[in-house]
Amino acid sequence: MADIGTIAARVLQAHDAGATIDRISDSDAPFDVAAACRVSAEVFAARVRRGERPVGWKIGYTNRAIQKQYGVMQPIFGRMYDSTVTEVPAGATAHCSLAAIAEPRIEPEIVVRIARSPEPGMRPADLVGCIDRVGHGFEIVTSIFRDWKGTAADSIAAGSLHGRYFHGPLMPLDGDRDWVAATGDVEVVIYRNGVEMDRGVGRNALDGPLVALGHFVTGLGAIDGERLKPGEIVTTGTLTQAFRCYAGESWSTEISGLPVGGMRIAFS
């Protein structure tokens, strides 16, 4: 297998250019998840060296229908940065250029903000005490592997498919709501140019966003004992299909069951 640094440089160059490359698992076999995590760590270090600041994490492949569609049967996770995450004011339209995003797809997701570091093995009900805000956003996922053909290891090495993330205001948790049930039951309807494309519920994200968060915390802890930090955000996976998006389109969502608003985004 090629040197980890060489593979990481190839991955980062593809992301920067919005280009696609051959699968790492084809040209550098054998390439497993352990090797992919080392590549991901090197990409992270390179991005920090050039001035990008990590602000949180994305969890991918939590939607079982998506897992079957792409043949990746396990959740994955990767970093998000101040250069890739944008908070959008209430009622405003997000704007996203797709010029440097390879094979972009749009996913409506629930995001949480960490208030205190959760422990591996925590139940969803216990995790509620570790978050202080919840919101909704669009992740624009990207595949630097042609036609979305990457394996789990390929996807992890490529930043777990993260391209951009746009979220609305993060709303504080109130004490009178069952947040495990509420985040599992939340409903989203997604529209393209005003036409309904799909609808989904929170449980589509690995039985609920807080269940997905628990799996992520445990998985993260297994990698060099990494822990979530207060102030970081975690977006928990798509509630609907992931749709290919194109310049000139406008997408929007309606949300019910949580005290968060829908989103609008326009692509150029």
C-alpha cells in the first residue's frame, strides 16, 4: 500500500478541486478501516496546518436504506470545519456553490451541540444531559470516488463524505420534553423547486439521532480515546434519501415535532 501521507495528499487534493479519483481500495489494496482512519487523521492534520479549525463531526450511513443503496453497512464519522459549516439566520436562504464539490447530494439532518463530554456506552436518555441545543440542517455530501462506489474504508479516508453543512439556529433544550422520543419522532418533508421529493422521520437515522450519537461516541472512543468536546456540533445522518443536487436548484424542508424551523438552500 502507498504511504499514508501520499494517500492523504491525494484525498485532500481531490476535495480541494472537487475532482473524482479511483477508489483507494482498488489502487492500494489491501485497504481496511484501520488504514482509512490513519489517512483521515493525516487529512485532518493537514487541514489544521493550513488554518482550518474543527468545529464538530458528521455521522454518515446511519440511514439503513442508504446503507443498502451504497453497500456500506456500518455508520461512519468524520470531522467538520469552520470552512465547511455555516449557520444560517432564521428565515434566511442558504447559498451554496457546487463548483468544487464532486457529485454532490443533499441530506436533511438533525444536529446537536455538545455541552459536556459524553462517555462511551451512555444510553440515549443519558446523552440528553450532554447536549444543550438542537437544530436542523442540510449536509451536502460528496464522493471523490466516481459514481459513489467507495467502500466503508474509502469513505472514511475521504472525510466520511462530508462536503458542506448549513444549519439553522440551534435551539435550547427545555426540561419538559422527552428528547429521545421527540428526536426519534421528528418528521421532515424535503422539496426541490417546491415539489415534494421525500419525507422521513428521526428514527430513520439509526433508530433516532440520540441513538446514532451514542453509537458515534462509542466508536470515537475506540480511536485513540478521542472524546467529544463542549461546543462541538454533531450532525446525525439523513432522515430521507440523499438526492443529487445541481446548480440552479432550490431545496427546502418543513419540520414538525421539534422546536426548530425548516431550511431553504439555493445552489449555484
